[in-house]
Amino acid sequence: MRRLSRQMKGPSIKDALAGKLGEEKLSAKEQHEIYTREGETNDFTEEALKVKWEEFVTRLNDRPNLQSTLRCVPLLEQDFKLVLEIDNSVQDDLINTIKPELVSWLRKELKNSKVQLTTRISETEKEKIIYSDSEKYMEMLKKNPKLELLKQKFKLDFE
């Protein structure tokens, strides 16, 4: 029986049991070639983008943080620019670790070499956390002004 060389790897039982059999992963060289390729500019719809995006995200089963970060499909803007809304800079760093692979894969699957991915940190207004009794009382007073009457009648003190 002939042994496989190091360059020609056969499928491993471990990978097959883990469900990784048949997954095609782009090498760094292939990623670079696809990333820098010019010419292919096939149009694609937001629905096609959504399908391919979700297909890529499902491949990241071993990286749940990244899957969570990529849960939202990016917005498709002019000139095939994809804008992904994220919550913070930690997510941005996480995306930057796989950005070349992701963009290359999208370019290959969508057959468009002009696809670009950018991130935008969304500005979310954070609620003030109420700690002290007086802060709790003031919040309750905003919801029900008659509470002041009860406080005076029963001579309550929250401070």
C-alpha cells in the first residue's frame, strides 16, 4: 500500500467526525490572488449577499465570539461596499483577524472583485445605572409624581 506524502493529505477520521470533511479553506496565496484580482464585477442582490454571508458564518462553529459578531448581514452600499454595524472596538479587532479570508471568500462566491468590507461602530445610548436609594426614588417619581405625596404623608426619607 502506498503512503500519502505530507503534501497530499487524505481525509482524517477526526475531521470527519467533527463535521469538517469537505470544507474548502482558501490558502493564503489563493486569498491574495482573489483579493487583488481585477475584472470580475458581476452584480449581486442583497439576498445573494445574505445567503453567502450566512454560509460563511455557519463555517465558524469553532469561534462562537466571531459568529456572534457577524450575526448581522452588512448593508450593501454603492460600488459593492459592505458596511457592517458593530458594537465596539473589540469586535472590530476580531473581524480584522479574518477580514482578508472573508472578503476573498465573498469575492469568489459572489463573483465580484470590487467587494470591500468596512465596519462602523454604532453609537448606542447607554442607560444610566441606578445605584442609590435617592436615585431609585427619583426614577420612580418620574413615573408616578403622586409618590411625593406618599413620601410626605408617611414621613419617609430616602437619603
